[in-house]
Amino acid sequence: MIEATGLTKHYGRTVAVDNLSFTVAEGRVTGFLGPNGAGKSTTMRMVLGLDRPTSGDVRIDGQHYHDLHQPLRTVGALLDAKWVHPNRSARDHLRWLAAASKIPRARVDEVLDLVGLTGVAGKRAGGFSLGMSQRLGIAAALLGDPRVLLFDEPVNGLDPEGILWIRKFMHRLADEGRTVFVSSHLLSEMALTAQDLVVIGRGKLIYQGTVEDFVEHATESTVLVRSPQLDRLRDLLRAEGSEITEITEDGDALRIGGVASAAIGELAAANNIVLHELNPQVGSLEQAFIQLTGDTVEYRTEEHRSEEHGAGEHRAGEPAGNGEVTSG
Ligand SMILES: Nc1ncnc2c1ncn2[C@@H]1O[C@H](COP(=O)(O)OP(=O)(O)OP(=O)(O)O)[C@@H](O)[C@H]1O
Ligand SMILES: [Mg+2]
């Protein structure tokens, strides 16, 4: 488990990470999502004790990285796959790392096998493709058989086969009960890889929770309704309440926002209205991501505005009403 509390990092005047609090659970893959420059790598470096927080705190299984007795046996990380001596073979690179951490040599062949590099273990790592380099980096992270694993953009630049391999591998590591924290700016990929998400924008937490909830809360989902008695249905929906945010008319169909499909179905049944179609349309994850991270700038303006006028207006679709989502 990883626990960050009020984690903050300033580089001069740049606020790379801003009062970030989140937890990463064991036995699950947690995606760490944010656009370029959001502060993902900086956060990961602070988890690993490579960067000192300006303020705040982050712990791995309750301990600071620097207090871990055997760091490599507790936490493994892949931050930069190209970090190998180009003329060393894959096996020698891993042996060198193992020796430095008093890890038995036999473990090197185990991890080479785990990542499918046994056949090229004697080849110089400098000649490896990006996919092979990523596998070697993952092998290095696994050397100490750690319970906690961090991967910074592991699928960047990989071909579909490489991406699929990494995805399955992450699932396997989580199924073994490990904590798997993997960063990406590709939401579509994270939707398939991760169960939980920590989403940041401009160093601030935007969302923490499951992938499912993220989509549900972040997208403005609508319901498509077809009925031969649309006029009656429209009147009833309007009379039902203020919650309908969008109604567009398209022949015999209505697109309704702000009301669940079940409620529409029940309303129709109670009033003997025939429905030909009742179709909930969930927005795509990609839309949700752009909506939320793209809003980071807007949130600031909104904040300033509400400070000036002393009142914060609640916008439609704003996730701040959900306790798990913060607008910073
Ligand atoms: N060593 C550093 N010195 C100064 N500024 C830095 C340093 N490292 C990161 N930054 C700045 O901190 C911010 C966050 O950078 P970071 O690399 O953590 O983002 P990221 O989410 O990993 O982005 P990417 O998706 O591009 O990898 C950026 O504005 C970046 O320019
Ligand atoms: Mg980065």
C-alpha cells in the first residue's frame, strides 16, 4: 500500500505537485493518470525517495522509503527503461543490480524467465528494442520480489503486442496480491489495465476511485428515448423536475440528460406511455478524462471568481458534488 498525504513539490516557482493525498491499495492495479506535466513522474520519484517533498508525506506499507531495511525487497520501480549500460548483457545488468542489493544470483534467471527474456539474456542491452528494454526494466523491478511496484509510463511507444503483454503482466502482479501503481496519460489504455484510478491535473488531485465510478461521475450520461407518444413523455419529464439538463429533439427520439433510464421507464409505465427505445448512453472514458483534466484550468478561474464574489456556483456536470472528487 502507498499512502500520500498533502504531498507537495516546488521546483523554484513551478508547483509540480500540489497538496496531493491518495492511497494505492494492494492486490489491484491503480492507474496514475494525468496529462503531460501533471506531476506523475515527480510524485513517483518522491514515493521512491529520489526527490524530497517540499511538504507532505508519502509512505510505502507504513514506512518512508529511506527507513526501509531492504528497499528493493519492498518496492520495485521502472522509471526509465533506457537506464542500462548499453554494452552490458541483460543478464549482466541484472546480476550487477542483484549484487548491489545482496539478492541471490539465481533470482536473475528467474526474473528473466518471468519477463520472457531468457532467449536474449546474453545479448547486449544497448541493442534491445523498446519493448525488450521495458521487459528488462520490469525484470529489474522484480529482482527483490517486492510487494509494491511502480511503473512510469511503461507502455509509452510500445506496439499493440507489447502493450497487451504489459497489461497482462500488471494484472498478474496484482493477482499475486501486490500493489501495482502505473502511470499513463492514455486513459483508454488505463481503462483496460487499471481497476482503480488516481487522476491528477496540474499537480492536484482530480479523482480517486474506481475506473467505473470515474466514467459514471465524469461523463454527462444521457438517455435516448424513442416513443410514439413523445409529446406526452416530454411534458411529464418537464413536470417531473428541474433535473433535465438537455433535451434535443430528433424525429421520434429524445435525448435526455440528468435523469436515469430506470426513472424514465417507470414514469412512462405509470402513465401508460409506450416506449420503443430506452437507451442509456455512457460517455467514453476519453471524454471523461479530457473533461476533468481540461477543467483544471477552469477550476482555478472558477475558484478565483468565487473568492472575488464570495459564492461558488455549482456547474452542471461538475464532479465536486461527489465526495471522492476534488476540484482542489
Ligand atoms: N527537475 C525538475 N526541475 C524543474 N522542474 C521540473 C523538474 N521535474 C519536473 N518539473 C516540472 O514539474 C512539472 C511536473 O512534471 P512531471 O515530469 O512530474 O510531469 P508528468 O506528469 O510526469 O508529465 P509527462 O506525462 O510529460 O511525463 C512540470 O511542469 C515539469 O516541467
Ligand atoms: Mg512523466
